[in-house]
Amino acid sequence: MLHAAFHGMLASTLHALHPYALAGIIAALVIGGIVKGIVSIGVPIVAMPILSQMMPVKQAVLLLSMPVILGNIPQALEGGETFATARGIAAPLVGTVLGNIIGVSILISLEPHHAQAIAGALLIFAALLLLASPRFSIAPRWVKPAGFGLGFGAALMESIASIPGPLLAIYLIATGARGKAFTKQMAIILVVSILTLLVAFKSGAHASIGDVLISAAASVPVIAGIVIARPLRDKLPPHAFRILVLLFVLAAAAQMIRKAMGA
């Protein structure tokens, strides 16, 4: 029973990989950390298209879950009043919970090449959103419906491609969140979203305690990348670097779709 609790999707997948592929996975996580350290783009949007070349999308989504949670818990708790803040963003929180439950069910049911194609399309959509950086305001009567809808959409993107950030950022900015308030609200939604994703994976008997521990260990190379980026942060022009990164994501995501279509 103990062995079964630790045996899961990630353990079996990683065990079957060539050492070069394992090195590539570590490199992808470090690169994601470096990019986050320089321009604050989320680790998954950079790491996912690289990871998908070495492991199935389902396992990549699971692998990236704990680094996102562990990276956002301190920001979610910072400054106190976490529950009061959560009540103020109840609509997107409910949307993310339902979206992840449905999204994980969709992901588990997809054939690997279909999952890769859809994840690639979602990555392209996310990169284009980040490049365009659309800004608008939401009328007060539409705040809750928009929050639920965008939270739901963000969770679908999270559960299928591990990239909830762009839709959530659009919503929070549109409702006036700025600075520390924006960071705290985003962190709370992400923590709740990923926890729901892990529970959904677990309930579907597709994740184990061992998977969670492996995912948590994946935080180490991400943190290493962030530390490596510190001396680079002031030397690279952040805006230009951000554009280059997003262009890379677009190209890599297109390659994901091309590879999936040829499967």
C-alpha cells in the first residue's frame, strides 16, 4: 500500500526517461526560473513548451504544480488579511475551482497528441495576450460574472497547459488591483487553483504522494534559476527580453502543435 501511494504518473515517467531527457527537464525548470527572475513571467509559460518535448503534457502540468504553489504561498500570506482578501475575489476563486475540476477531467481523457496540440494552442493564446497586454475596466455589475468566467477560463488553461496567469492578470487589472494588492490576489487565486488541480488529479487516481514530492523537488531548480537571474536583472533590458521570451514561447508552442499533428 505504501509503495502504491508513492508510485504515480511522474515517478513512472521520469524513471523511463534517458538521463539526457532528465537533464533537459532540469534545464527547463532553471530557464523558467531565470526568466521569472528577470521579467516576472510565470515559470510554466516558459518551461511548459520545453518540458513537452521530453514528457507528456499531463505529467508536465503535474510537475509544475508545486513550484507554482510554493512560489505563491508567501505572497498570498504577505501583509495579513488573507481571508478578507479571498472573500473579495470569491467569484474568480469559485470559477477556478470548477474550472480545474472540469479541466483535469478533460486533460485525463485526452490522447497525448491531442493534449499537446491543445496545450500548444493555449500557450500561443497566452503569449499573444502577454504581448498585447490588453487593458480595460469592468463595470461594477459585471465584476462578479466576469471574475467567475475569467477564473473558470484561467483554470482550464491551468489544468490543460499550466498557464492561468494571463486571464487572471487581465481580470485583476480591470478591477483596479495594483501593486501589492494585485500580487496578493493573484497569489491567492493561484494557490487555490493549483491545490484544486492536485486534488482533482488525486481523486482521478492519476497522482500520488510521490508525484507531489517530485513536483515539490522541481521547485529547487526553479529557485536556482531565480538566484542566477539576480545579477542579470539590471544588465538586460526587461522589456526587450520579455518580448524575446514571448516570441520564443510562440515558436516553441507552434512546434508543440506541429509535433502533435504529426503524431
